[in-house]
Amino acid sequence: MVDEIKSLDALREAVGGAPAAEAAAAPKREPVKDAFGRSYATGRRKNAVARVWVKPGSGKIVINGKPIEQYFARPVLQMVVNQAFQIAEVVGRFDVMATVAGGGLSGQAGAVKHGLSHALSLQDPDLRPSLKKAGFLTRDSRAVERKKFGRAKARRSFQFSKR
């Protein structure tokens, strides 16, 4: 009556699908570049939004018209931005031009890192697995909790007074 199918490969063959080896192979991603050879991506973190353009070059990073050392004076923030290059092992191979607005410096550095990671994965799709594994392609959704009415801050209540 009905043949028993005991494996996924047998089920695939019964339905008329492709063998397992062909189904596992994902389509090859193509680089996404504009007429100038740049890749563009948007990065977000807290209230900051960064627009990032990446092109092959000498490793120059310009943020809002200033070099990274001048815009992000704290070494920690420079390290945050450069993490994407270090994880992808492409330090000094790409030039970056970014405009960032909103939020504070820490959020802006995170937004530039997020946008830079996306732009690198568009420029060279082979970099995507290492950036994704490090979690740089995922937007960090943590933000400041809003203040509630009847409270001093988001969660802090006013001091209780019995009398």
C-alpha cells in the first residue's frame, strides 16, 4: 500500500526533490558595489545612526569629515570601530567614509561598527561568515528604558515616607 520512508533523503527522492548534496549548497552571494566601487550600509546602535561607505584602499577611516583619531578620541571607541576589520582579518585594506548622527559617542561607535560590518560583507561576501559568527551583523537592540510617570526614573520610585 504505502512504502515506508525512513530517511530525509528517501523522502526527498519520493517527492522528486534534489539530492541532499545539491540542496545543502547555498547560492553564491555577489558583491554589491556602486559606480565608484563602494559598498554602502546603514548601522544603528541606541539612538545613533551611521551611514557607511567602504571601498578598497589604504585603511583610511573618516567619520563626519574628521579622521577617526580626531572624532573618536578615546582609544576604546577606536577599538570598537576597528573590531570589524580585525575579525575579518582585512586591516588596512579598505577605506571608510562614514556620517553618523544621534546618540552619544559610545552609541555612534557601535553604529559605525554595525554599518561597517554590513558594508564589508557587501563588498566581499567571503567575509560574511566571520562577521556573522562574531555577532557584528546583528543590530544591538538595547536602548535606554523610558521614564514612567509616578517614578523618579525608569524604575526608581520616590523615597517612601510613612508620615
